[in-house]
Amino acid sequence: MSEPRQTIVRAPAKLNLALSVGAPGADRMHPISSWMVTTDFADDLHLRRLDDGRDSLYAIIWAPDAPRTTLIDWPIQKDLAVRAHLALEKHVGRRLPVRMKLEKRIPVGGGLGGGSSNAAAMLRGIVELFDLELSHADLVEIARSLGSDVPFLLRGGSAIVEGLGERLEHHDHLPDVHAVLAFPAAACPTGAIYGKFDAMRPDAALQSSRVRALAATAPLAHDAPFNDLAAPAIAVEPVLEDEIAEIEAATGRTVHVSGSGSTLFVLCGGRLEADLLAEQVRTRAALPAVAVSVHRH
């Protein structure tokens, strides 16, 4: 059977349904304990294998249905999907020429792991296109060099993620979780959020047992998720507090921050309710919003 010449790889957004953060260690890195899930809201990575000797070509655009767009103004060599491709070439010791078109929907810097998911999708897609004989452990090793969320996003689904992202406990069954994601215009730079967290909670201790207890809970109440970075995100971007109040008024649900922000979300009882509440957020809170469900990818 001939090798595939092209493929489309979904790069799903992730949600932190629980996120506990510890004080930084001597390396200034923050250990985490988190319950992460992937959703059916995703970027699309289009890959076409090129003939040997060709130069790889990369393009990044916004999908027509992207809920909030911003300038794509970063150098192409710094894009995480491109970095993943280059890291894989280095690992196998040869060029793997492709044409990449990345259609983005996940907002940049929204706390949904979009760049990390693009990197994981690139690793999966290149392995498929070139029929590379790499184990999952090989891919995890490369993923760790790219970012703390990338190893989880190689497989996605639902998992407890601990340490610096290197300790993963995947769940066999996906939780029946539906949500509305809302996308404020506020920017929440990760470095600034963690800096504020250190100022607010210099002696923070991990709450791993609380994270695990929540992950074992079903069904999940709308006020159950928690996030140690929510208060720092609001402190860095106070406008989030007003937008949280508007979404709560529109939906009657507790509003949560995903990751380091700025994406906000509410849990819903099912997909139909999520669709209805997303429309409420768009009309009453005047924010871009989408309904999502937990999905592996």
C-alpha cells in the first residue's frame, strides 16, 4: 500500500476542569496538578507530503468560522507546529518535506492550549505521512521539549496531568461534559499571570487530592471546576471580572477561567443546552462564544 500524500489532523482545544498550582521550585518552574480534557472545538492542520529534496512550506490562517481573530504576527519559525516539524526532522536525522496550512479557530493566548495542540497534531500527522516507525514514547520525548501541554495533547481525551506536564494518567472513558466557551478581547500573558500568582500565593501548595476527587465526580456540577490561576488572571486583567458577571447573568451558571486565561467557560447539562446558552452569551454578554463537548480528537 502506498504511503498517504496528504492528511488533515484535528488539533483540539483543551480545558482545565481543575488546575492546582504549586509554588515554583529552584528552577522557577511551577508544578501543577490538573484535570485536562480535549473538546470538539479545534484547529485544522492540513499537511501534504512533498517530494524528497523540496523545501517545506508553511502557512497559518484563520478559519472562516473562527470566533475571535487576532494578527498572526509571530515569526513562522517560532510557531509551535513548525517547531514540532523541525524537532521531528532532527530526531529522525533527515528532512521530511511538507506543505502545511494551519487553519486556526482557537484564539491565541486564550488558555486553551492551541499552540501546543498544533504541535501535537503536527507530530501525529508527520508520523502518518512518512510512515515513521516511532513509538509513543519517542513522540512524548519530543513533545516534552516543545511545551508542558504537548504530551497530553498527543492523545487528548481526559487525563490527570502532574509535575511539569510529564506525568500523565489517561482515563479510559471520556466524561460527559458540555460547555460554552466565551472569548474576551483581554490578553492574559502566561508569564504575567504566574508572576501575579507568586505575589498572591508565595507558599502555594498543590491540591492533587482535590483534583483527583473532582475527576472522579459524575455528573459534574456547574460550580465544581476550580483554577488557581483564575484570581491572578482577573488581577492582571480586571475587565474579566465584568465579563464574568455578564456571562453569569446571561446563563445562570458559574463562570470559570480556562488555564491562565483569558477564555471563560460555563458547564452545561447537555449539548442542546450548551448551544442555547452560547447564543445567550453572544447576544446578552456581547462576546464571541461556542458550544463544545469533550472529545478525544
